[in-house]
Amino acid sequence: MKKEETDLLKRCGTENPFTVPEGYFANFTEQLMDKLPEREIQPAPQLTLWARVKPWVYMAAMFCGLMLSVRMFVGEKETQSPAAGTMGDMEFSEVPDEYIDPIVDQTMMDDYTLYEYLTDADTEIYK
């Protein structure tokens, strides 16, 4: 490899074949700026209300779409109270005491509190 390099150097020499005219870079920037066309100054575009609000509207729409798609794919679980599942389609007046007693016991009300609640309640709903 060394021999090939020395042969090339002998044939071509070591001087740089590229030359630049004298004083070329002295006025280069001035000449370049003279050759460029004049640029028109354009005013900054005015931001409208929609241009400011648009990203927020798009983000809200994205979250709504995400919530609806998750709700559609995951689905809602139907919640039923234990008493409603066992009583079926009975009216309130038809509900036997065996269903009401456990519900009243779970409310953790004593007799006096239950009495107050029933007397303060709207009596129109029981007719």
C-alpha cells in the first residue's frame, strides 16, 4: 500500500490543484447580498378565537370519543339490588314483610328514628 501511495504522489504531485482568484472572499458577502432579491416583510397572522380554542376542542372530543368507545367495548354491568332480584315485578304494596325486615335491619335505624322518618315522609307516595 505504501508503494502505491508514493507512485501516485510522484505522478500527481503534492500541490493543491484548486485555486481561488485573488480577493474573492474579501467582497463575497456584499456581492452575494446584492444578487439576492429583496424580501417583502409580511405581517404576523392574526390569531382568531377559534385558532386559540381549537386544540382544546379537539382534545375534549378525543376524550369523549375514548370514553364512549371504552364504554361500548367494555359495556355496563347491570346492577340489581338483592331484594329487587328476588321480588321480581311486585308492587310496593305487595312486598311481604319477609323482604322488608332485612332491609330495615340493614339501615341500622332504631324504632324511634324509623318512626320519625316515616312520619316526616311525604304520605302521597304511599297512596
